Amino acid sequence: MTPWTGTTLVAVADDYDREMGDSNAPLDSRFGRYLAQHLEDLWDEDRTDPAAFLVWAWSVGTGPIMSPGYVRIRPDVGAVRITQSQHDGRLLVEVETPVQHGQLAPSVRPPYAAVRDWETDRYAYSSDGPRPLQAPEDESKPALLLAATLRVPADGWTLHQPAGKWPVEELLVDDAKQAVAVAVEAINRHVAPLVAKTVGAEGGHW
């Protein structure tokens, strides 16, 4: 796994995927087993479309379909989705992330003594970076739990081109893994810095 940093949002858990695979799955891959189970969700015309194929592979490789996912999301981020615009079909990356009060301007920032904020989950295991944020345990006081959705168009990104026809399932799984790996690299390069600016990670600011 890639160490989590302020500018690393997603990573591929390929080692875990192989460890949890079985001899009946293509490439002995847990991800491959899930892909085979959801192949009917991949329309014929989407098999050669890099964007549509990626949307399908990403949806299978992340929650709620796979948990834990083949694609891992940084613990303090809520979700990273890849979709296509209903207006023009362009590829979109959407990141949902909690925003703590400290990111608000002082003039509008509520006092913590009066209004609770997101809190670090002290019990969540994390040996490689930030811990998940959760609603405060103290429910006797008001809590203002802010979250942001950052949507970034993937215009100009280089995507993996799937073959479209796969004589054996192993080739389909390999195409899906490559599509996801290329997307992970692009998201960390293009989107992660914008998320860092949103949550103030590593000194980031707009």
C-alpha cells in the first residue's frame, strides 16, 4: 500500500487482493471474482469506451460492492467516485470529505464549547496516516458537521483503453486493473492537491 499523505487520496490494494483471492477466481483475484459477478452491468457499447469501462471497474472495486475495496480511500476522506456527466458524458471525479470548523473563516467559525465538530476516531486502526473522522461521541450538545463535495472534470486525462473482447476472464481482469491503476495515479496527481487545499492539509490553501 502507498503511505497516506495529504496529497494521496487513493491506492490500489493489489497485495491484499492476491492474498484474499482463490483458485476459482480469474488471476486468483478477489477483484476478479467481483468483476465476474457484475459483468452484466457492463454494456456492450461500454466495453471499448475507456471512460465508461473505468466507471464500471471503479464502481466494482470500491464500496459498497467491495468492502474493503480493491481501491482503498484515505481514511479521513468519505468517498471517491468516478462518474460520467449526464449532460455531455465527460468523466468526473467526486470526492466527499468532512470539513472541520478550523477551516472556516474566524468570523463564522463556531466556538467548540458551544457546537461540537468532527472528531478523530480514536479506536480506528491506522498505522499509515490519518484516522477516520466521526460524529462526536458527546451527543448532549449541538454538533455542526460540515462536509464538502469536490467535483473535478477529468478532461485531458490519459485513460487505459480496454480491449473490448476478452477470450478469457483473466484478460478482462487485467484490463480492469490497469484502468483503475491509471485512474489512481491521475487522481492523486490532479485531484489530491485540490482536496488538500479544501481541508488545509500540508499547508494547502486556495
